[in-house]
Amino acid sequence: MGAVIGDILTLALGVAISPIPIIAAILMLLSPKARVTGTGFLLGWVVGIVVAVTVFTLLSSVLPEADEDTSQPIKGVIQLVLGILLLLLALRQWRGRPQAGAEPALPKWMQAIDTITFPKAVGLGFLLSAANPKNLLLAASAGVTIGAAGLDAGSIVVVIAVFTLIAASTVLVPVVGYLIAAEKLRGPLDALRGWLAKENAVIMAVLLLVIAVAIIGKGIGSF
């Protein structure tokens, strides 16, 4: 189990370092309904991560166990495909970065965050975690690693819990922190939001590149 957790740590960090969801969470925390929408967004974010990685774990569990020779090529091909897709996403992010001096373009739905309700906040958190292409690819890679490792049900639950905790941490920390010390965090959260908005494309491009290379390396090593 320890080896599997080690293998998925980078993937969990890849989900955690997602500027757009972090910005969305911060905007909700700076809105008039901060406690309601922030909590809803966190709930949707966590549930989305759990659902995504669990689905791919169940799908990949049909692969032979990792200690059987026949499992390695299948797992390797899947990892190579996922790695290549992440490389393409990294290239897209890099090419879409704002030019020097230009204002970064953020999703239009962020303009309506002040009026968002609890159910919509939950749905938004779920979509950004479970339906985001980058997160889906990372969850798929984590699911392949977990499902093909031949772990028992209890160990799988523990591994998914660790993955979820790390992946959700960057939304969990500001939301919980705000609930505890709202006034002290307003300034730092607003500054963080501005920096993430400006550097979003570069952060994602570099992150996806590093993870893609790591996954491709694991895929090659499976043959």
C-alpha cells in the first residue's frame, strides 16, 4: 500500500494545484455568502475527487495484478496515453498564456459568484473536480495505479482517502481557515487570488509537463 501511495502523491498534487478552482473558492470566500458558498464548493470539490478516482479505480481493477507479467503492457499503454494527453494539455496551457502586460482571461461564470447559491456552489465544485479534463486524466492515472495494484478493499479505501485529502487540500485549507479567522485572511486571500489569476497558464503548463513526463516514464517502465 505504501508504494501505491507514493506513486499517486504527484498525481494528487497535480489536482491540488489547480488555480481556477482555488480562485473560485477564494472569490466565494470574499463574497457576501462566504460561509455558505465556500462550504458548498468544498463539499462538491471533495465529492467530485472521490467519485472520479473511485470510478477509474473500479474500471482498472479488472486488469491483472501488478505482479503478473501480463498486466504490465496493458498498464503501460494506458499510462503512455494518459501522459501524452497531459503533454497536449500542457502545450495548450502554455500557448494560451497571456502576453506580457495583458490581463489574464478568467471564466465568465466567475463574475456571478457573488449571487451563487449553496446547491450551485456544490455543483460547481463537483464539475471543476470531476469533469475538468486535467483532473480527469490525473484521476484516471491514479485509478489505474490503484486498481492494478491488487490491493484489498480496506487498503484501496485508505489510498483513495489519502489521494482525496492531498488533492482537496488547496481548497480545504482556505475554506476552513476562513471559517476560523475570516477577517485576518481577507487580505492574503485577495492577494493570492490576483497572483493565481496572473500566473494560471504558466503554473498549469509546467505542472502538467512534469506530471506527464513522470507518467510516461512509468508507462515505459511497465514494458
